[in-house]
Amino acid sequence: MKKIILASNSPRRKEILENLNIKFDIISPDADEDSVDKALPAHLYVENLASIKAFAAVKKTALEKIVIGADTVVTLDDKFLLKPKGEEDAFNMLKSLSGRSHSVYTGICVVNSHTAQSCIAYEKTDVYFRKLSDDEIISYIKTGECMDKAGAYGIQGLGSIFIEKINGDYFNVVGLPVCRLAKILKEEFCVDIL
Amino acid sequence: MKKIILASNSPRRKEILENLNIKFDIISPDADEDSVDKALPAHLYVENLASIKAFAAVKKTALEKIVIGADTVVTLDDKFLLKPKGEEDAFNMLKSLSGRSHSVYTGICVVNSHTAQSCIAYEKTDVYFRKLSDDEIISYIKTGECMDKAGAYGIQGLGSIFIEKINGDYFNVVGLPVCRLAKILKEEFCVDIL
């Protein structure tokens, strides 16, 4: 019987948890992302949406489970960069990220589905892009990697060649701040990953 | 015909290059790691050993190839932390990393095996460990992840739950600074990853 539920449709979050040898099931959270005000500061926005996702999955859980919800946004000058709507949108996003830093926020919400014990937190990681040429941006868009990703890049794939450095948790950029999550699971929910 | 040669036995470097969709062959460099003075500053040490590895592979190459050598060291207070010699050594290393930062240096050397055109560089990434309990360290050692890794941890695996943040290129810690490498391949060797 798996005790942990990941309330996320993200294949990257699934991969991060698998990489930690955690046994878990996935429940698709069916959360309405538009229900949270995008005018909120990023750290509040991601915590808010992470908790909506976690509780949406809790509702679908009869047995006692530890449910993890998460949400990630990419921000540039306090503006959210979401998944690109098309190639032109992706081009403009990558052009705006070129030669400067932006921030990635991931909120996590962990809930015990029976006791309702819960814990919410977020992590912020700064990401520094090198200067990109238009040709590089076009070639990258052609690889197809960017279309399903907030900010139009994947740090774990080809996007890595654009990133000079980060300051913060790498996995927070991929979609789940593992150091923080492991600490919460251990200290608050007695779930030890090691 | 593959143009790129990776002069490294590291499965993690192989995985990083594969992840960038680069076609390459591997030549085991047969380099004598003891031939480089460990009293050198870390950035010189890794560049020196990266070049020894690259040229060792060049010697085995008849056709024209772009050969990549690399070497990574973990340093704490200017002391090198190598692969642990046993469980006790691993415990002492992880204990020394607990609750503070250390630095990881990777040197890369890229050589055209016919023209001898070559380029050497290094990257440094600072890694911040949270405070670890002795029990956590013992549990981590029991997973077996640490034994073949410099510094006795793997940032890409379970070791990630110890790492609060990094400052620098994530892949530099895994073993290959991809942003720097891609820039060198493109600008110096006309090899475009995208």
C-alpha cells in the first residue's frame, strides 16, 4: 500500500520522486489554475495553487494518505511567464530571458488526508541565462522542447546550454524542491526518504 | 561517423551528453590521476587532468575527432574530497560537509585530434548542505549511492535531499559544465548542439 500521493500531472515531478526511490501513486488534481489571482505575488500564488491541487486530490482519497501538491511559475520583473501559446510566444519569452536572470518559484503543500495536518512552503531559485542569438532561439524552438514548459525552456534538457548558473535548489526549477520537501516529510509527517 | 569523442569513464558525463542529443563515442582515457600534483589549486588541477585525459584519448584516435576530456573535484577549505575509501571515510566526508558550503570544480579540455586546436576551461559551483544528523548520514551510506562519488554524495540522486541550494552550473556538479562546453564547441569548433 503506497502512502504518498503526488497530486500533479507533471511527468517531471513524477521523475523527481521516482529518482528519490519514493513509492507513490498519482492523482490528477483537476484544479482550476484560473481560480487563483495571477496578480498575487509569485510566492503566494504558487503556495495557493499547490494547496488547491493537494486538496483536490485529498477529496479523491478514501484511505489515509500523505498528499503532495505543487505548482511552479517562472517570473521576470514580477510578470509570470506561463507555457508558451505558440512558437512566436516562445520566441518572445526566450528573447526576454536572454542575457539576464529571472526567478522560478515552486510552492508545495503536503496534507494528511485523514487528520488534515498540512504544511505549505515555497522555494525560489534564480536562473541566469547567457545572451542568446535569434538563430539559437529559433533552433531551440524547433527542437520542440519548450512548448509544454513555463518560461519556454527545460533546464534538465537542451535548455541547460543557455543557463550560465543558478542560485537556489536545481530541482525547484524542474518542479519540486526536494531538499525542502524531504525535510517537511520527515519532520512533520514522519516519512523518511532515506 | 561520430565526430565527438568523450574521453571519460564516467556514466554521469555520458548521460549528460546523451541528454543534449549529441552523437558521440567514448574512449577510455587511461590517464594516471596521480600524475597531477594534488597540491595544485583546484581550478588548475582539474584543467590539468582534463587535458591529460583528452590527449590520452587523442592518441588513440586515427580519424579527425573533437575530443572532450573532463575532471571534477570536490573541495572543502582547499582540501580535495575524493571518492571515499570505505564507509567510515564516507561518514567523515559527509559529516564535514554538513551545515556548510563547499565547492565543486570541473575542468574541461576540448581538442581537435588532427589540427591540435584546443581549448581548456573550468567552472566552479558552490554547494550548500543543510545540517545532517549522524543517523541520516548512516542511512544515506547504506543506500550505496555515495561510494563511487567524489565527496561521497550524488547531487542527482538521493544526495539532493541534503542540498539546500547551489550557486553555479548544476551540471558542473554532476560532472560536465554544459553551458560552457556548448559555448566552446560552437564558438571554437563550429559544433552546434542545437
